[in-house]
Amino acid sequence: MEQDHYDMIADYMEKGFLDNIIDMFRYEPDIYPVAARLISDERMRVRLGAIALLESLVDMNFVYLEAVANSIAPLLKSKGVLIRGDAAYSLGIIGDARHIPQLQDLLDDEIPDVAESAMDSIEAIRQRINPLHLSEMGI
């Protein structure tokens, strides 16, 4: 995605135009990589909007939800505390069993809020998925 395109979407998010961005995802689903960039944006309003966007993508059964989650997972290793915490929280919304081991790595994070977010997200994923699937994966 071009930088200008990302800047426009982030600016829309900062201005509260979430519905416009949801429509972009609905009609241009290949823009999904922008979600991870929004979560790591320095502006709080953009990051909060990104979380709301993820919740909306779940509600609309977005076709690339798994890809969005996979694009967010690397942010769990960010040096930025807020980015790690927001990424963990995000995976609690859209992640699946494959993200649990990555979230478990954050349970010993030096920042208690990040560790708590990871724990909450692991629990959210476990509640969403079939328990038989978890046991098959050894989780």
C-alpha cells in the first residue's frame, strides 16, 4: 500500500470516519494490511479506531480476517509497550488458536498491563473456538 493511501486512511480514522473506512474494507478488501499499521500509529485516536475497525470486520465476516490477524501478530514483539498491548488486545478480537503461543510469550512481559492483555486475549480466543480443536493443537 502506498504511503499516501495509508496517510489518508489514518487521517480519516483520526477524524472519526470509521464508517468510511469500514466501507473501504468492504469494497477494497485488499487494503487489509493497513489494519496493523493503524494499530501501531502514534495517535491514540487512530489506535482506538483501529480496534473498533477490527470489531466491525468480525461483525461483517471479513474475508481476510485471518490475514489481518497474521499481519498484527509481529507487533507482539514491538519495542513499544502500547503497540505490544494493543496488538495483544487485537488478537483477542480476531486471533485464533495459532496465535495463542505468540500471546503466551507475552505472559512474562516486563509490563504487567501487556501481560494482562495477552492473558485476556488467550482467554477470549479459547472461548471462541472449539475446545476439541485446542486439544488437537496441544494448547
